[in-house]
Amino acid sequence: MRRWTTSGMLGVVSVAACLAAVGCTQPKVTRVGSVVGIRPEKIDEYKELHANTWPEIRQMIEACNIRNYSIYLGETEPGTWYLFSYFEYVGDDMAADFAKMAADPKTQEWWSHCEPCQLPVPTRQKDEKIWHTMEEVFHQD
């Protein structure tokens, strides 16, 4: 087991201060969870789409400062299926990055395949097209 000495701790603090001074700090992370229904007859199609996600879509996700992106499938009641999405946004202007993604022709084409599989939840907000953003109530790094 490593014991931290005062000089060791000062070294860690000094390195952190040095990195911060030259702009090497950890990026601010915004965690986003959202939910949407999925048509049971479209589950296999949706899974196949995402098993073979187009390279341009993966590149756009990265270019729009989205990291650690996952989509989960679950049945909440017999025959009632939902998709849960989680990602981390590490950019400085989420609205601009999301507008960039929405304006991308290849992304629009991708969405034209995905959206017919999805069912918006009744509680979504007026400004939410398909996916409904959820409130984070707990997080532990």
C-alpha cells in the first residue's frame, strides 16, 4: 500500500497547478440520459442499424464533443419496450454542437432510418423531437 507523504502530495498538487496553468485541465463533462419508446416489431432492425453504425455517424458524434455514448434496450412491462441513452458532452456549446449534428445530411439520413423505429414518450417536452431528456439524480465517479 502506498503512503502519501507531504512532499508526495505537494508534487501532485504542483503538477495539477502546472497543467491548469497551460490549459491541460480535465474537460467539463455534462452527462445526459434520455428515453424513447421503441416499436416491438422494429427492435431487430434498430439493433442491426446500431451493430453496423455508419462511420460518418461515429465521426459526427465525436466531432460534436459526445463521448461515452451508449443506448440500452429494456422491456418495462410485457410488450412495452424503451431505449435508454447515455452520453457525456465535453464541449463548450452543446446547442451549437447539436445544431451542427442536426444540419449534417448524413446524420439526417441516419435519423430517417432510426426514427420510424421509435415512439416518443408522452411526457416529452415541446422542444424535444423524439428523445425525452431525464433528470440526473445520482452520479459517482
